[in-house]
Amino acid sequence: MSRFAKWCSVPNLNVPYTQTNLIERLHTLSPASSARPREFKGTKTEEPRLVSLPASTLAALDHHRQKQAAFRAQFGPDYRADLDLIFANPDGTPLKPDSTSAAVSLLFRRLRLPKGASLHSLRHSHCSLLLADGVDLATVSERLGHSSVRVTSEIYAHAIRGRDQEAAQRWDKLMHPCGGSREEPTGVN
């Protein structure tokens, strides 16, 4: 899960959504100013990475791509096909992250979500839920694109605390895989 400003500029790359992952080639869309227009900037690492997506998300992206095809046909040569963005305005131009965030904030208020909920909150929820469900820290860290597992562990420590009892139960299963008799310790003489 990436930051939304980056998703505003993810290219389709003609990747069929029938695959189980999506190549994430993120470029941050820099804000426009009176001195310079909005432009794509490279990411910190300049390296693409794979992000695995569940079948339900792939189906939603395929449906979205079909809607985009209708817009392409409607706009004809005026459609910004050269950008080939997954998330774009109907004419193919990049979404403005601030405008999209404002629209999502309005939606969240209508849904009566807690004050301060944002698209970035979904990133945190995604990570916290994966960790709480037992996905290992290294996998979640890589999925989020963090520079190290340490970054993830510091930010999401709340999601990995309190699992000592589970660790003890897992250890017991490892040591007694058949659920055989567990003798009480007799002590040391």
C-alpha cells in the first residue's frame, strides 16, 4: 500500500490484472505552483517493486480499466493516453492529490468515520490488520515500501505487542506436533 499521492501517478504499464500482482512504479506528482507546472518526480529508490493484490482488487481494477476504455473512446485523440495512468481524470490527466483527498475526507465524514480519518489511515489500517492477523513484519515492511523492518516495527509496535501467549502456544505445538502426552516436569534433584 503506497501513499495516495504516488497512486495518483501509477501507470497501467499494460499489466493484465489477471496476474496476482501489480508492478508498482511510483512517481510522486509534485504540486503545481505559479512558477512551475505539476510534474512527475522519481521515487526515493527509483526501483519498481511488485505488490501482490487479492483477486477482488484485481477484479475491481479490471472493471475500472473497462470504464477508462469508454472514456478513451469518448475523448478520442484528446485523451492523455501517453500517461496511461490507472487513476486519472476522465480525460486521462493526473488526479490532483489534494482534490482527491478532500473528496475522500467528505465521504468519510458522510460515513461518520472518526475525525481525522484519511486515505493514509487506510494504509495504517492495512498494515495493522495484517500484523494483527500474523503476517510477518518483514513481509508487511516490504509491502509498504519501508526502508527497513525497523521503520515498520517502530511505527506499528502497537500491532505486534501482546503476542507472547500466542508465541508460547506455537512453541508448544512445535515441540509436541502430534499433541502427545506432555509430562509434568519433575524438577531437578
